[in-house]
Amino acid sequence: MPPMADSADYNPTPHVIPEGENATPLEVVGGDCTATEKLIIVMCGLPATGKTHIANRIARYISFFLAMETKIFNVGKYRRDLYGENLPAEFFDHSNEEFMGKREQACNAALLDLTDFMKQDGVRVGILDSTNSSRTRRAHIRKTLKSLKCKVLMLETIFNKEELIEHNIRTIKLNTPEYKDVDTAALLKDYKKRRDNYMDVYDTVDERDGSHIKIINNLTFIVHNARGYLPQKVVHFVMNLHTLPRVFYLSRHGQSEYNLLGKIGGDAGLTEAGHEYARRLADFAHNVIGMEVEKDEETGEEKRIPRPARLWTSTLRRTKETAALIKKERISTFKWDNGDQVEWIQFQGRARRNLDELYAGVCDGLTYKEIEEKYPDEFARRQEDKLTYRYPRGESYMDVTLRLENVVLDIERTREPILIVGHQGIHRLLYAYFMGLPRDQAPYVSIPLNTVIELTPHAYGCEEKRYLLLSKEEMMKDGQDEPVTSMPTKQRQAAEDVRREGDSVKPQTYTIDPMNPPSF
């Protein structure tokens, strides 16, 4: 018997995880999906049915939460590169052989690049974004992609409600260079004529097209033969999507007692400055988030009317205290899109464990200086890789990413404005996801105290506004600001470059009086 065989610590053949002690949860690096499984999504549908919006959301979700390399090949961009912008509706006349040949050339150029992309090692998902409205076109696409031996999933979007179509057309005008200088009325007329041209040859997707998903008015979903890890992930995600306009707001809790002391984590209450921020946030929620401006078409007069809004917090004391003063009024009978009517309670709070701050384990309640002194090795390891570093008996940013996936799905499917009162680490990840930042930049995103961040996702990105409710001159310093030494040594210069680059495109920050809010 070996000399130490009777020892409780005797373990001559330990189970060693290949990824090391800070192993990332499988769910955020592709789950149990094999490295050879690849998926091509082919978007289908008439113009102005939300195809590009859905394609961008799918690509963002897969790349951020599953860490799979994903790329969109938009045939419209190839067409504009080849033949210029502001093409008339006649260009999409299927009876014109010259124009048809040019459009096929754009499609084939996109298919060629998609094929080359999917042949690369490590690439997992490619998306062909185009109308692909005829069965002949879709058969051509399938034949071209057959040699890749990838799974192919058709995704058709159908909108037959005029208000949804007009909204999508207006979104296109605001966010695409093709219609940048075109009058709205002229745009609506031209785009509807373009749709009519496609309608002449439109074949809806059916069993002959193989595996597919149909989305009808964001209300009805038909799924046919979608099998495997990646197709099922896409099915689940798109069933939580909609293309309607929405906005949500991120706010850290007010200054806590631990902030004041420079401690991380814990479950401390608010300081006096924190309670002051809570009062101002309550006014902002009532007067800005919970209101919308309605314009009288005849007189042009504007008036503010209540709009249904939601409130989420973490389960920790400091976020609950920050949200405690927000009024919870019954505003009206509210009708869901399925026809059900309910009495809406404004800002009815929902405390979510998923929104709790990153848990620092044995370092909970310590200052960064104390961590450096008591756990110098841990401090150094965090410097090397802040994204995947896991506190002893605690969490990493990657662990938190896993529990935020369901929160993001809730945000994606919710129609009403949401105020999320949370924490720095949580909001860094939510912000990075919606703003399209790489996951490894999330730990360095600036989420200051006393500021509300308004995010408005749309088909081509996400717009941002920041509202400063309480200036630093009115309170003590935010003790949770991390020291420079907390940044990974090998990434400090890169992060500084990112910050400097970002300074030139820094979002507008508004210092406002919540009692007299502007009409944004």
C-alpha cells in the first residue's frame, strides 16, 4: 500500500479538466454540440417582413451566448456594391430578364462567399439574408450548398398586417443608406411597388423546401423537421423575437455602503446618496419611462400619456431599495396581442435571481487592495483574463453569461419598456450583447452609478442614450470603481485603445431634472 493511501487528501489520479480550473460552462461554448455540426440559415420572405432584423438577432445570440463564429451574407449589400444604391422598383420586376440576371449575379456572389466561409475550420453558422421568394431560387440555393454537407434551415417571415409592414419600411428608411435621402411618402410608395413585384412570383415555403420555420406576424410559428442542437437553439430563440419597436433602461443601484468603503459584493443597503438617487430614479421612471408623447394629427399638439412599463431588480437589498420609491399605479385595462384583457399595474416589481451581481466567493466583502494582499495569486490570475477568471468558490463573467441567457430572451420578447435596476457586472454583459460588442470587452464597459442607460434595439444595431440623474459633485466617489491594476496586464493597452476610440463616438449623456423631463 502506498504510504499516503490512508490520507483523506490522497488522490494519485485526479480528474483534470482540459480547460483548467476556470473552465467555461459548456452552455456558453456550444453546449454538447459537436465541432463538426454546421448550420446554414436561408432567410425567405417579401421585403419589409423583418428578415434582416431576425437574421442579425440570431447571429448576435449565437456568437455571444454560444461563442460560435457566425456571419451574415446580405444579398442586398452585394447588389448595392455591384449596381449602386437607390435602385427603382422596376429593378425588381421579374419579367425583366436583364434585371433578373443582375440580381442572380448578386445572389451567386453571396452564395460563393457563404460557401467559402462555411468550409473554414471553426466556422459554425452562416446566414443568407435575401427574399428567396421563389421555389426555383430556393432549389438553386440548396443545390449550390449541397456539397458542404451542412444542415440547411429555411426561415420564412410573413407579415400581412399593414401596420407592421409600414413600421418595417420606416425602420429601413432610418437605418439603411439606400433610402437615406428619400422622402418617406416616396419610400412607402416605392417599397410597396417592390413588394408587389415579388408577390407576382412568390411561393411560400413548404415541405418541399426541407427543414423550415415560418413566422407569421410574430404571432404564429410553424416548425417543420428542425432537428439537432443548433436548429433547436434557433427555433427556441426566434419564438421569443418580435420586430416591433421597444426600449429598455439599465440602471445600477444607488450608492451602497459597500461602494462607499470600496468593498465588492455583499448585500449592503444604500447610503444617503444612494437614497437620493432612488428618489430621482422614481421621478424619472414615472415621468419618462412610464410616459409616451402622443401627437394630435389635426392640431399638432403634444400630450404625455401613461404607457405600460415593467420593473426588474435583482434579489439583493441595494437594488430593491433603489426601486422602492417607484410608483406602482393601476393605469388602465391593457389588452395583450392574444386578445386577453388585464388591469395593468405600472412598474410591478419582479426580483430576479439571474440579475444578482457576479458572486466573488471568498473575496466577497473585500476591497481590491485586500484581495491583492490576501490572495496575490488570485489577483494576478484575474489580471490575466478577467472574462473567464472565476473567484474561488465564486463566479466568473462566463458563469454569469450563462444565467443571463433567459433574461435576454425575456427582453427580446417583451413589448413594453423595461427598467432593470441591477449591478455593474450584470449590466456590462447586457450592454455588450445588445450593442454588439465582443464578449471579451464586456468586463471593461463603463456602467457608472447614478446614470440610466436607454437602449433601443432595431434591425441594424442598437441606439443608446445616457441620463445622468445625480452628478459626482453631489455625492461621494463611487467606491466600486476598479483600480487600473484589476485590468488584465496583457489587455491594458488594447482596452485603453478601445476606450480612446470609443471617446469619439461616446453616446450623448443628458443631465436632466426628472421632474421636468424633455420630450425624447
